[in-house]
Amino acid sequence: MNIGISSVLTDYSTLLKKASELTQDGSLNQISQDITEYKVIYIYGIGHSGLIAKEIELRFNRIGIPCRV
């Protein structure tokens, strides 16, 4: 298998495992509940993290959760 493809698959596998852990211990539910209770969510980032923050802002605003970067 191509090394690049293998690396991507490993990364996605790790992300899925971490997401599964959050779901099992209830953390994800608590985070979701907290997010919906805030009047505005502020996200900070520099460089590439700033671009990701902007993407999160767009997605949250689209579903009605006020968010600022």
C-alpha cells in the first residue's frame, strides 16, 4: 500500500478511536450541551489553525449557533 494512503488511514483510525472514547464517557454530550447554552462562542487561531477556526465559525453559524473568530 502507498505510504501516503497508509498514513491517512492511520490518522483517520486514530480520530475515530478518540471520537469513540468521547462518546463512551459522555464528554461529547456535555460539550454539545455546553455549546448550545452559550450566547456566542469565540474561537481563536493563528495561521492554519485560524483557517480551521474560520471553517468552524461558518459551520456553527449555518446551524444557528453564534460563533466568532
